[in-house]
Amino acid sequence: MSRREATESGGSSQSGPDLPRAALDRLPDAVVICDAAGLVRFANVAARELFGPEATEDAELFEALHICPRLGELVRQASQSGTPQSCCETPESDRGRRRLLARAVPLSVPGCCLLTARPVAHGAHEDRDLWQAEKMAALGRLAASVAHEVRNPLGAVDIQLQLLAEEARTLDGPIATSLLTRVDRARAEMRRLDGIVNNFLRFSRPPAVRLEPTDPVALVQRMVELVEPEARSRHIQFHFPQPPHLPHVLADENVLSQALLNVVINAFQAVGRDNDDSRVELLCSWDDGRQRVLIEVLDNGCGIPEEDLERVLEYYYTTKDSGTGLGLSIAEGILQQHGGSLHLTSRVGLGTSVTLALPACHWSPSNPPRHDPA
């Protein structure tokens, strides 16, 4: 889209965020980006349709969101606290319009914030979306508080264990060997607890993303090289058929890789260990209808019962004895930060499929983004 076309359609000019507008305009959710001064710097097509023509570049945020002032407060809270905020509101002067599920996420630029909003779906999903939004806001604050309180004593205990191990090495005999073994086991559990705390912090403060054109096939290939040794050690048949050329996506490679890693490790755990028939497959494909890149992780594990399928993406829900219930939840949050989505299907006894969908930005080294001169 040229600068003239964006201006005539109500969009912002190139003075806004340096993001390919075509990719954001294809999103079904409303997207609004504002700066530290409380001015709108970008609003996609869905935002202008939802909030009206006032949602345009350089508009005052509360004026742009006049049909739902609570969303302006949501953005302000997210900017001031530095943590994502969610809510569900019914717009003023609503005429049959459904409630809006909104999320405000602070950006890496101080004071800047991204707001997404969409009508809440009908039926059972409506209750889930509402409950998830409320739970996310409340548990996010709780998780941050608990994680900080737990992290300091964990560090102190680990230091004492290290000192105890050093003293034990000065001793001789079976008592010293037994003591070192027990200390090593205790430190292993400390590392596991530290990982749980880090997951809590990651949930309460999702990392800021720096979106850049990224080759999804290269990203997945690097992930395959990372996890192949783990698959071999578990005797898992891990397949990654060479995909066709795919358009680039807007992504923070490090953050998106974390989401994909969470999904793949979850698949490894689902198929078990030392099972000759354990299989995990990683597929990349193109959704031409919705202009999306799809990354699918399939396993032949035990599958998920239908009554549990709605809950597996809920925060802290897990069926594993040692699980935190945050792996897939964090992955879903990362996909949402990238303007994408995470979909899960499963059949008991046959396995599970998790699909990461990302909007394409149609960028390549031979076809870089074109900026029209001012």
C-alpha cells in the first residue's frame, strides 16, 4: 500500500511504526499503536471499521476510542505498569454489537503501546475468552509478586548448597560420596524450581518483541537442529520434510523460537520415551486463502480427551505431574504478540496437532519493503 492509498483509506502515513501495513491490515482483529504522548500512530483496517473514522493517525487516543473509553484507560495502565492488561467491555452507543475482548501490550519503545480488540465469539468460547482475560490480568500480577518473593531465597539456598559441596569434597570415605550425591540431587531440584519461577515471570511479563521480516523455513530448520539430539535420546522418530519456499513473516526470531520450542517439547513429552513407535512431525505450509504461514507440530501420543481440549491452553492447567501448565499458554501469548494464533486439535489414541499461524509480510531479500518518498 502506498502512502497515498493509506492516507485516502484512513490509515497512517510512513511517519508511523515501520511495519508493513498490508500484513496488519489483513488481520481480523483491530490493531492500534499509540505513542508516549497518547497519540495514535497506526490503526489497521479492522480498527477503523470497529472504532470509526476517528481512529486515524495523530488522533488523541481517547478520541479515537470514544465508543469505548475503558480501552484508553487499559492502554494507560499497560504503559505505566509495563505489563500487558486485558479486559472485556461493551462499547457505548452499542447497537447490537457484541462485547469486545481487548489486550494492551507495552512495546519496547518507552511509553508506546499496542492495543488489540475483537468481538467476543458466541457460545462456549465467549465464556472461555472472558474468563481467560480476567484470569490473565489477576494471575499476571500474582505471578510477578510470587516469583520475585521466591527467587531470592532460591538463590540463597543454592549458594549454601554450593558451599556445602565444596566442604564435602575435602572429606574422604563413603559419607563424603553420599553427601555429594544428595547435594547434587538438591541442586538439580533447585534448577527445576528456578525454571518454574522463570516461567512465572515470563507469563507475568511477556518479552517485548522486535518484529522484523523473518524466513520461517530457516527459523524452523534451526529449531530442528536444536531438538534433534533430544529426539534421538528419547528414541523418537522426528521428521521435518523440506517445505516449499514460503513468504517471510514479521517476527522476533528469538521469542518466536521459544514458542515453537515449547510446542515441540510438549509433543516429545506426549509421545513418551523409549517407545519404538513414537513419532513427531514438523510441517510448514502456506494458507493461500488467509495469506498465512502455518507451522504444524504433529505427534502420535495418547491424545487429549474432548473434555480437556478446551482447557489445555488455560494458564496453569496441566495433566503432568511435574508440569506448570504454562508451556502452551506462553506459546499462545507469543503468537498473539506476532499477530498470529495457535490452534490445537486432538483425538484420543491417535495424537495431537498444534498449528502456529502467522500472517505473511511478503518480503524477501530480492523483494524488500518499498517505502514511497514523502
